[in-house]
Amino acid sequence: MRKNIIIVSTILISGFAFSQVGMNTPDPKATLDITAKNATGTSTSTEGILIPRVDRQRAQSMQNIEVPTLIYVNSVSTGSQTGNAINIDKVGYYYYKDSAWIKLNQDPEINTNIYNSDGTLSENRTVTQGNKSLKFIGSIENLFSVDGLTLSVDAARHRVGMGTETPSSILSVVNSRPGNTVDAFSVGINNCGSACGQGTARNISIFNKNGTNSQFGSIDFIPSITADGITGASIRGIDRNAQDNSAGLQFLTRNVNSYDARMTIKSAGNIGIGTSTPNPKAILDLSSTTQGFLPPRMTTAQRDQITSPVPPGLMVYNTTDNMMQYYNGSTWINYN
């Protein structure tokens, strides 16, 4: 026995002299180098290292702990999850840092992250992307959402909803809260135009990537309560010419009998009411077989209150004289 003690003491003293200790190796590569006795093969003997095993109460009771002391907590049925044991909630390895025991690692099967568990931010977070992209790839409706109805991305149909989780168009903006008076959609710019030497900015641009369609864009008004309902009225871009960028406008409404253009403005500026093909020689072409034209109606006293200078050719119907009249540049003339 005495001989064995002398041999062990000699080994330890030799190891301390060289500041390296090897166990199962005569050539330690670090301060402490532990080599398995049987690194390969089918030996059934246990290899490894056992560090101190304590329960939570014992870990919580320790004082003057050096960083980074390592322990294995084998029970959490004692002590409490307070003080330096605030993080000790499960059996496992812990190391000491910043006045508390820190869990060395989560078991893979219980690892909690945004990919397998819900969570709550403990404080503000910022993601700095730099020159890296952030992509969300999926194939379901409501793939990505913010606060329920605030924003919803429909990856199945390639749509985005604001105020709705079921967008009916590429971009659906819906003020869906009953009684809410907040505008559903607004577009603003900061541009002072020619006063600052700036071009006139366009708030909203409507175009058609297919150049063959002469009706290239529209704004539709839906009487029903869903966005995919039948159009009741619309403003439509017509007479498109992609070469010289000319175009006209058409205003359509629906009644019980038809959905038709009620007013058409051609690219040259001539206007048709009741006709979609106004005469190119007329600045205004009115067409109807059941209705007439009503000019402004006023008394003689009201007519004479028209602010000077009165332009020649101005027409009114004088209800005092029951007569159509026009101004010739100096006086009012009756139509006989």
C-alpha cells in the first residue's frame, strides 16, 4: 500500500512540475488530459468523468462561488427557483456566472425557439440585415400575419390583406371594424413642384403591362358588401396609345337596365354625354331620345348679378321673360 502511495505521489508531483496532468496517458496535451482506457473496441467498462452532483437546495446554498464552477443538479424537488438558483428549473448541467447558475445547454428534444414553440419577447429587439435578405417561403393562406387583421400574407393565392385575413385581390385594404371612421386607404407625398424645381409627382399610377388592351385601367365602385361583387359604377381609362401616351376617360354607371358609359372624354378633349363616340368636331356632344338639355335658370335680377366681365356667348334661361338669352359682349340678347 505504501508503495502504491509513493508511486501515485511521484506521478502527481511530476505532473505538477510540468503544469500538465495526464490520466491514462504519459503525454498530456493540456493542463488536464484524460484519455479513455479503452478508446475503441467492445469493452463494457464505463468511461467518462463525473462532476459533483447536488440538488437545487445545495446549489442554492453555496457561497463565494468561483466562475465558472460546473455542477450537475440531480433534483429540483428541494430549494426554490430564486436567488442564484433562478435558472435551475430542470435536472441538468449548470455553470456559475453573473451571480447565478446558468443552464449549460437545453436537451435537444425540449429546446425552445421560434421554430418549435411560441414565445414572448422580454425586451425590444432589432434585426440588422445589412446586405442579407430575409425571406418567408410557404404555401398556405395567412402564412404571415401581424396582430390578426392588421396584416395577412396569403401565400397560397399570392395576396396581401390589410384589415382582412382573406384578401380577395392582390392587395386588399379593408376597414373591417364596425363604426370605425379611419380612412381605409390614403396616399400622400412631399413635393413642392415647380417652386422647388421638382417635377409633379404622381400619387397613384394605374397601368396595364399588356399593350394590346385599349381599356387599360379602371377604378370600380361596388354596391355590394364584398370586393368581388358586381361593379355599380366605374372610371375607366380608354383609347390607349402606347406610342404617343395619349388616352381618354370614360364614366360608367349601372341602372336596372344596363351598365353603360354615361360620359366619355376622348383624348382630343371632346366630351360625349349619352354617347361613347362624341362628334370630333364638337367639344360637347349630348345625345338622348328621352331627355333634353337644361341651361341655368334665373330671373332678370339674378342674371344681372353675374360678376363682370360677362363673357360673350354666355347663355341662361330668363324665367322673368321666359326666354333663352345670350350675352353678345355688351347686352343680353333674346333667342327668338
